[in-house]
Amino acid sequence: GAGVSQSPSNKVTEKGKDVELRCDPISGHTALYWYRQRLGQGLEFLIYFQGNSAPDKSGLPSDRFSAERTGESVSTLTIQRTQQEDSAVYLCASSPDPGLSPFFGPGTRLTVL
Amino acid sequence: AQTVTQSQPEMSVQEAETVTLSCTYDTSESNYYLFWYKQPPSRQMILVIRQEAYKQQNATENRFSVNFQKAAKSFSLKISDSQLGDTAMYFCAFMKQETSGSRLTFGEGTQLTVNP
């Protein structure tokens, strides 16, 4: 497809379980972002990847959160030992160049019971 | 650290009228970008308009235009001839201009409703 894709679109899990969220950026986009959006709120920065540079992880809320990116392609966001406060929509975005406006995926809605 | 403030949680406008959404930001940077994104109920984030801080001319995209006041750190969005499809959450965002790129910092959003 031409856009950023994310999977799954919805995920329901039990408290304490681990989850993996996937992002497929637009081909050739060197920059990749993860954001969290709680219900009715703005977007909270989590992590930023740019090419082969060290990622900016300063937004990760705790050590239960981690993310990886393989080269300039797929990224996975992993949340270990999920808590109810992790329930949110997780949005991924990619950009062809720093400074250009990122294109967002449709998000993954995570519900932790 | 940069902060972005949208002081209007909700706004409404009649179809075909004009509405202005406010955004202020705080930064010590001189070079940066500003954006307005739209998020309809489908939750897909859609870029509305982009402004480079070094440009004095205000950006325009069809019915959408901005009033960028760098000294006042203000970046408002004007929507002319409002349409029902403009109903959405609107987010203002800031990005430092760096060679390696940087994060987008978002405001809390303004829910705009266009009434028929």
C-alpha cells in the first residue's frame, strides 16, 4: 500500500500480558515516530527513529516500553506486563526527510482489561 | 523543552462561515516548523498545513490559512467557507529544525464541529 500501515488495528489483552504492535512505514521514509493517544487527549511522543542514528527514546514512559526498527523498514513497539493505564491508541508515523511533515498510520487501539 | 497550547477545547461554526483556531507555543529555538493536523472520527491524522518559521509569508492551502506571529509565538488556523467534512479534532504541532530531525510536539487539540 501507499500509506503507513499498522497492525493489529485493535488489540485486547489482559493485565500483565506482553503485546507487540507493528508499524510498516512508507517505503523510503527514513524517519519513524511512535505516539500514544489516550481517549480524548493529545498525542504523547514515545520514540523517534532517524536512519542509522541512535533513536530518541526520551518519551518512553517506563522500562516496560521498548521499540525496535529494522533498517529503514518495519518497527515494533513492545509493551511488557501491560497495565490498564496503557490502554490507548498507538500511532505510528513516517517521514521521507527530517523537517517534512510525517504521514500517520491508522493506529492500533490497545485495551488492557 | 517545547510546549504547545491550544486554549479552545471545543468550537463550533455554521456551515459556510469562517472560524479561527488558536495555538501558542513556547520555545527558545529560532528555526522550527509548525503544523496543523486534522483528526476526524476515523482517527486518521491528516496534515492540513505546514509553516517554516523562517518564512514571513503565511501558508495557505485552499480554504485553510494560518496567521503566524513569530514574535508572539502564535500560530492560528483560519478555516474559510466551513464544510461539514471539516468536523474533526484539530491539533497544532511544533518541530525543531535539526539535520537529524526531531519529534513533533502536539497541543491538546480543539474539537471543531461544523453545524448545518
